[in-house]
Amino acid sequence: MTPAEFTAALRAREQLLGYWCLMDAPVATERIARLGYDYVALDAQHGLFGYSGMLNNLLAIDSRGSTAVGLVRVEANDPAPIGRALDAGATGVIVPLVDTATQAAEAVAAVRYPPLGRRSYGPMRSALRIGPDPADAHEATVVLAMIETAEGLADVEAICATPGLDGVYVGPSDLRIALGGASSTDPNLADAFEAALGTVREAAAAAGIAAGIHNPDGASAAKRLAEGFTFATVACDLVHLEQTARRHLAAARTPGEAL
């Protein structure tokens, strides 16, 4: 899938599946990108890599045999990290902690070149991956605003109506805590959390933009897509590495146990 094809599919609210990477492990990322996911998202907010790690993992995602495009969750709603991610060849950015429509508009402006925005021109790698002209970038680059706070949830309709915004993305851990959860998985918040997800889905559908959500596993991602989310991410390399290693250890200590 090319960046332009991915962007067109996302804007058309087609169902897309992605994977989440925290580790600076380009060879592992390259293997993941060949599995059939539509996108691989690199976490530059909480992930374990710097700029060179982001660049090398984007190169890995774009290597021969990949089915995926690379997205980056930037560390902040700021033109500098957004521009660096896009210049490095990301097909889009996921912008955290968007609380208001004004902040969503700022994110859009950081992604678009003038006169549509204020992105500085310097497409060091994206000129090769997406194209050197602003029109190419506007056609093939997406901006997604994270809904993960009580303020963002309260203003989600206005956020979704922001001109130029391609989609919203639920950060379930932060949102559950923001709603009063004692932890990122607090079961006592289940009803309020599910109601919040419905609010986000409906706001995105009304605005005609994509609605995505982070998930701990593939079964959860399938459930959310069936509910009406248009893209879903399966998370993540570091957690899945630990889970798989734990299962193998348990099986080795209990002969005959299935993995």
C-alpha cells in the first residue's frame, strides 16, 4: 500500500489494521511490516528510541516486501516534532493530548504547508517516499488527533469537525484514567468507558472522518472494528515479546503444555 492509497482509504473510512512499536529494533520492525498490517505506528512519545531510531524504523517499514506504511505518534502537539516525523518519511502523525478544536487546528496546521498550514519545507526523506511538492504531501499525509482526556472527550464533536483533520484516535489507557479509573484497566469504569467510545465513534461518523483506537490484542481490535471504529491498532512489540517469552517459559517448565 502506498502512502496515497493508505490516506485515501483512511479518509474514506475503510477498515484498516495496524501494529504498534515501542522498541528501537529495525529488523524486528521490518519483519512486522511484512505480515499484512496496513500500517505500523512508531511511538515517539513513550517509545524507546530517538530521532535516528525513528528514521531507521521508518526505513524498515518501507523496505521491500512491506505491506504497511509508517505512522508516528509524536511526543507533543508542536510543529518541530511533527515536522521531523514527516520529513523522515512518515505517512502520518498521531498527535497526543488534543483537548480542544483549537489544538486540533494547530496539529493540522503543523502537518500542512502554506497556505493550508505552517509546516516548514524540508522534506529530507519524504521527498523520495511521498513527493517533493506540497500538493503531494497534502494528498498522501494524514493527521490524527488523540482523544484521551476528559477535556478532549467533552469537545470531541468540535475536534472532529476541524477542517483538515483526517481522524481521531482513542488512547484507552489515558482516557480510562481521565474518567476516574484507578488504573489504565480499571474494570469499575467499564460502562463509562464504553459510553465514551460510543461518543467518539458517533462524532467521527457525523464529521465523516476516521475513528481509531489502540488495542491490547487482535481479538480486541476485531471487536472495535465491528462496533464501528474504522481503524484499529494492535499493541505492541515490547509487551508481546514478554508475553510470548513467558508462555514459552511456562511450557518448558511444564512438559507437554501447549504454547
